[in-house]
Amino acid sequence: MILDLPSELGQLSRPDRMINVLKAAALAWEPEWAGVMLKDSIQLRRFNTRVPFVDWMLYVPGAVRNLAQPSTSIELPGLSTLVVVQPNPTSGSDATELMHIRSVEDLIRPDESREACAR
């Protein structure tokens, strides 16, 4: 399922607001994963619905710990986690943002999932 938000997020560009949207969606639908991502990120990087796509925010079942700054995690009921990769929406191709994204990917994706995403 894709919830397509407008490119101009208004108040949803505030992390606390978007966290609430993602949290509500994750708790209501209990998906395998869910995320808040920029359309440019999807086009610039390999998007694969079978593996979590890390961009601005991400929900995954299970615990996610040992995140490097500025990334943070919020534990949700049922041993699931909402990861905020950085405080603001991503731009899509910034090198520092990509470094943060990769560090989160390394924590949440087993090697075989990363290989599937690279294809």
C-alpha cells in the first residue's frame, strides 16, 4: 500500500507530525515495513518493495538499536520500531544523508536483502 502525500508537506514536514502519521499507519495496518520517502529518492536509488527502503523515516517489525546520530528510534507496541533517519525530510541525493541512510540499512537489512535491493 502506498499513501501518496503531496510534495509540499506543510506541517507534516515537522518530524513530530510525520512520526504520528507513520506510527498511526503502522499500528493500524501492521505492514511488513513502511516508510516516509521522497519520490526523488525512489527514482535515484534502487527501490524494491520486498525490502525496507530507508529514507526519512521507517517502520520495521523488531528492535532497531545502536543507531548513529542523528538517527533515532522509537519502540512501538509489539516489538516494532519507528526509525527517524534524520530530523528533516531528505533531499534525495545529499552525500551526508546517504551516509546516514546506509548506516540504518546496515542495521536493519540482512546481507541477502541488501543484495536484492541492489538488483
